[in-house]
Amino acid sequence: MKVLITGGYGFIGSHVADRFWKEGYEVVIIDNLSTGQRDRVQFRHKGYMLSVEDAACENVFRAFHFDVVVHLAAQTSVGASVENPVADAESNVLGLVNMLTLATKYGVSKFLFASSAAVYGEPVRLPLAEMDSLNPVSPYGMSKWLGETYCMKWNELYGLDTVSFRLSNVYGPRQGNGGEAGVVSHFITNLLMGRTIEIDGDGEQTRDFIYVTDVADAFLRAAHSQLKGVYNLSTNTETTIQSLASKLVFIHGSGEIVYRSAKNGDIKKSRLNNEKVRDDLDWAPLYSLDEGIEKTYAAFSSAEEKGKKKSKSSEDSSRFSIFLRSIKPYVENLLVFLFVTWLYLNGTVSLQQSTDVLIVFYIGLLGILYGKRQAVLASGLSILLILYGRLAQGREFVSLLYDTAFLFQVILYLFIGLVVGYATQRKNNMIAMQKERLGELESQYRQLDEVHLDVLEVKKALQLQLSTREDSFGKVHALLREMDDLEPEMVYVRSVHALQDFMSADHVSFFLLSEDRQFARIVARAGKPEGRQTSSWKVSEHPFLQSLLDDKNSGQFVNKKLDPSAPMMATVLRHNGAVYGVIAVDGISFHHLSLYHENVFRIVTDVAKNSLIRAFSFMDATEKERYHPGTRLLKKQAFDVVLQSKRLAQERNGLPFSLLESTLDQERVAAQTDKMRNLLRQTDYIGEQKEGKVSLLLTNCSDDDVTYVRSRLLREGIETTILGGGM
């Protein structure tokens, strides 16, 4: 099974990830790392650095098709929500809605949401129960309250099973130090660093502390349960902050407690009633506060020792590398200048002959390599060099101030240094901007590439399994390849043929639902037209069909009651959220009504669904190429493909069709085809085969049906002739 954990690199998320992984789940994590840390999750998993409101999250859902989603990603600071409520809403509301939408779209079975005790606000009575009034005092509390409402409504509107846990004060290993929720870790960190423990107020304020492992266990249990709705998750125990601080000082062996003035708006008492979750989930916290803080202190103490050793080593190496990078341009500048000076002093280059050329090259080189600062420094050193040369020739310093040639050289060197340095600096700035943009694109590419590789890995494993086994799965692999087509009509025919072949069914039918959802008409059939095989179903007369259309979850029916009026198995096909077809399987033995065959049926129909969605998308994209402009008349090439599929269906499975022809009024093509379309069924087609003629393809029709359709057209002034067909 597969679970998605948003915020999985956070404090609670990493423990939830550990718990699901130990239970055998394939774990996938989405986290923007705003507060999370990758090293908190040590086992093998898939992780994507994304914000939950990012549209790119759909790539992850599409690749994995999760069974469970645990939504923990959130902006968790009450203070930050007050300072920036817009950012709080983007993460906590828009992010949640995005996850709920994707979970519904990709068939997630269970959605678990981490709410907060902040939804209650200042309590009127204790302990607080789920039915008590809510009065959040911060945007954070309001966003969590709104999140619970979204989850409940999503269950009502879309059938997604959702559970919202109102968490009390969670503590444990890996916790950060910020905010009230991190009071345990904050106190421990202060003790380990030799600082005092500071308590706001008199310390008599109470909180309901729950160990993080108990929280993780509750999320796992909820994923395996029928639980729905809102639940408190707590120990149902009040602990004063003074008592907590004293326990930690005792464990540490020393420490000083200091009291500060109380914070405005600080809740005095907090305790959540957990009786409802105890009864409904059969869950209870396993760790007392004493046990939990001992484990938390031990984990923090161990991490502190490792952190000190690592930080000291990395800090020393980091300082040295920064120092080397900072002096490197100056050292190289000085070395080049000393080389140029040596050429002058030993007479290799004459000051009178090559001063400008060599020095200009030196200034330009340093400017190109390092920018304005080194170019100006090179200019200054060069001016000192030519000044030394003039003085060595016996010139007076004062006289040089009136020497136009000397002053021109000084100005030239400064000008070159500034121009080259500025140009290089501008180029470097542009390169830096492009690198930043490239980094963003590379990050997006890596995320998409990871999803792509994950899909390929799963695909290869499935192909290997299908191609190497000797049972029916080997046939599945070959038959499913037939569905790789961009024409819906071909997919209809091939999918029913594949289902019949490897499920050993007497007959399989593919029905399209009418636009008014009143009738389901057959468009493809495999097997002999015997027994309950009909050309159409009236939805109101078939309870199983009504239940299928109303089912917003699995959309699959198994006739375990052996109802003679219903097929043995059936499933609906959806596109853009609406049901458009039904696949029905009949004529299979009772012992095939097993979980194995149900899964086989689900797998193959899912492949058919995906093939049809791709085909429909292709049709939408090529609609202008398939139809004559402004009409409902298929072009000859598109009509020939449909006709070919009907001939294939007739040859394979005896599904009848008839082909009629009528004269086409070239001046009234749109009106004429619209009129014909309104007189035909949804499963019939109108297309062009000969110039000046229009062909009507009637699917799944008897001789009586053809006669009736022709007379109906004739009453509207449309004469037809029979070209042929397959009966």
C-alpha cells in the first residue's frame, strides 16, 4: 500500500512516516523544507520538495495513486499567522484544498488531517469535547477550523473518507524550539546549553501534553479503520508548566527557573477529552509524561553531543575556505603585478616602448577575471609602477603633475579599469541571475524526472511480472497492448475482447451512457449475444446500475448475491468527473467471484479507462481536423476509422451495424447534419464517404431498427438508401 505524507520531514511527519514504513507501506513525502529536515527520515522513500499548494503536486498523485494521504504540512506558528494571515491561509487553506482535490481525483481511500486544539480558543469548561463550541483567537486556529469543515464537506460531496485529529500539545524527539507547542524541546535545549528556563507568568497555566509516538500510532490506526469525522487526540491530562519545568530540571540534574510577565492572550488552561477516539478507534496513549520527557531528553542530549562535534569541525573548515576564497583575487592580482614589474626591472620590457600595451593587458585581464574591485586595484598599482619608472629616469615628482603625457596615462589606466571592471561586474550579475533561474528550472526538472523514473520503475516491474509468469497474467500483458490506440471506438472493441479472453467470461459488454443518464446503449460486445445480453439498459429499471452511477468511490459492482437481473461484474468509466460508460462482465463461474478476479477486473478496466481518456483527449485536440468546419459531419478519414472499428466488432463479436446514404445539400451542410444528428442515437455517426453524399452509420441495430430510422428520417424530408452493413 502507498501513503503520501505532506510535511513528512517535519517533527510529527517524520514520526508518522516511520510508523507507516514499519507497517509495510511505501512512503512518499511532500515537504517544502521550510521547517522540515531531510535527515529526520532515514529509511528508503520518495521525497519531493514542493509546497502543498503547488500545482506540480498532481504529478506525484498521478505517478503513485495513493491509498492514504496524511496531511500534516502547515504553517504552525500562531504568531506568524497574526502577522501574516495571507501566508497562513495560502498554506493551511489553499494547500489543504489542493490535497483534497487531488485525493478525490486520484481515488484515495483515506484522508487524514492534522487539526489543532487552537480551534477551541479560550475554554469555557474542561475537558474540551468535540461537540463544544469553537472560538479560535488567531488566524492559525481559524484556518484549522476551516480545514476541518473542508474535510467534512469533501466527505459529503465527493465521498472521500476524511478524519480530522485535533492535536493537543505534541512533544518528543526531533521537535523544534519555536512556539508554545515546542515548550518541552525549548526547555530541554536551554538546560543543555546551560541557560535558565524562562516561564511566562506564574507557571500555573496547564497544557495537555501527548508523546509524538502515540500520535503516529493513532494516524496509522485511523488509516486502517472506518473512522470518519473530527476527534480530539490527547492524553486527557492537565500538566502545569511549572511542573513540567521541575521534572526536566530533575532529569538534567541542575537548572534555574526564571519567571517573566505573562503573555497577552495566553490560554490559562487546556485539556482535551479523548473518550470519543478511545471508543471509536480503540486507541489509548501508551506513554506517560514522565516516560515521554525522559525519552525526549535522552534524544536531545545525544543529538546535542553529535551536533557539537560536527559543528566545530564544519565551522573550522568553513571559516578557512571562506578566508581562502576572499584573499585569492588579491594574491593573484599581486602575483601578476610582480611579474609585470619584474619584466620592467630586469630590462626584458622597455618602459618607453611597451608600457601602455602590457599594463593595459594586465588591467584588462584582472578586470575580466574578477570585476571592478580588482581592475581598479590593478590600475592603482600600474600608476605606481609608471610613477616609479619616471622618477627612476630622473624626473621630479612636481614636474609630472604638469606632464600631459603622464596624466593621460593615469587617466587611461583608471578609465580602462573602471570600464572593464563595470562591464565584467554587469556580466557576472547577469550570469548570477541566469544561474538562479536555471537552478529553479533544474529543481522543477528534477522533480518531474523523479516522478518519471518512479513511473518507469513501476512499469518495468509490472511488465517483467506479466511477461515471465505462465498464468493468465501473461495473456494480460499481450492483450492490453491492443488498447494502445487513439480512437475510442477501437478501444471499446479491444477492451471487451481482452476482458473476455483472460477472465474466461461468456460475454463482456461496453455501454455508453446517454446525455440525460436515462439509458445505457451498447457500443461493443465480446461473446455470443445470449442470456441477459441486451442492446440497451434503462437505468431506472436496474438497481445495480443506479448504485454504480451514484457511487463516487470505487465505481465497481460485484454480483455476490447472484441477482439474475444484474451482470456478475460491472464498473463505470469517468471522464472529467462525469460517468460516460459502463463495462459489464457476465457468464463467469461463482468461484471466480474472488478478490483475485476482482483485482484483475479492476486492473484491466483501469487500463481501458486510461486508454479512453487518452483517446478522448486526442479527439478534443483534433476536433477541427475530424469534423467539417461548423458542422457535425465527420471527414472521410475519421469516418473510415469508425467504420473500420464497427466492422471489427461485427467480425469478432457479431455486433450488427448498418450503413445508409443520403444526398448532401452543399449549401445547408450544418443545418442538414444537425437535423440528422437530432434524429439519431448518441452511438450513431454521420460522415462523408463520397462527394455530395452523406453516410449514416447505425450501430447495434436490427432490420426493424433500420426500417424505423429510415421512416423517421423520411418524415423529416430526408431520403436514404441502404449501402450495407453487418448483421
